[in-house]
Amino acid sequence: MVDQQGWMEQRKHERVSTTLKVSYRILDEAEKGQKLQHPNYQQTTADKLPQLSQKFHAYHAVTRDISEGGLSLMGERPFTNGGHVEVTLQLPQYKASLTILAVVMRAGSFFEMGKTMYNAGVKIAAINAEDMKKLSNYLLAEKLRQQASR
């Protein structure tokens, strides 16, 4: 996709600008391998996914945009390039939250309203098939809603 200034879009999936609250935790190498190998992230129903998550201290962030391939996050804790995070995302039309395993592709920081904020572009590494359907449906509905409001 090429925009009016000639910038070539490098992503495979179209991004939709949306602000949603998320929680996330940083996975260590052992957890990363264990989670990525767990078949339930690919095959189970969404109601069984909370059993896969351990009790943990969650950090909070918000999305800037979302696609079927990843998310752009902003929060108060730094992200590490190449690190793995488990993101819990609540879509407005669903009661159950989505759990996403993701890799931090880009991490940075900026100064806003007197404090340092952190941002990251994360690529989805694993997501339950039912959650992927919900995410796809949300993105389509949000894109249509945004187009109708222009």
C-alpha cells in the first residue's frame, strides 16, 4: 500500500487506530518457550485460556492501533526489543478478554505531560483461533465505523 506521500507500508495487515486498555506481563525465556509450545493457545476455546495464565503482576497500557498481525502499545513501563509479552485485551463487544502472546519488535520512549512514557510495536506470536476470529470481527467493525464517521 502506498500513501499520498509515497511512503510504502511495510505491514502485512492493515492497522486500525483504536484506543483500548490492555494489561500485559513480560515473559522470561522459560515462560516464553512454555507458552509458545502450549497447544491450547492455538486450539482451545477462549473460556479455557485463563487457566493458561499464571497469577502475576500486570502492567497497564493502552493501544494506539491494532491489526491482525500486532498492536502498538503505550504505557508507563519500558519495553525491551525482542522481549516477549503476554497481552490481555478486552474488546468492547465481548465479555471474555483475549490473550495474545507477542514479540516486541520496536521499543521506545517519549516525554509527555511531565513524565516519561514508553511505547512498543508488538507482533502477535500466538493467539487462540477463537480469539483471532473475535479480533478480526472487531477490526472490521471498527474500520467500517471509522469510515462511516468521516
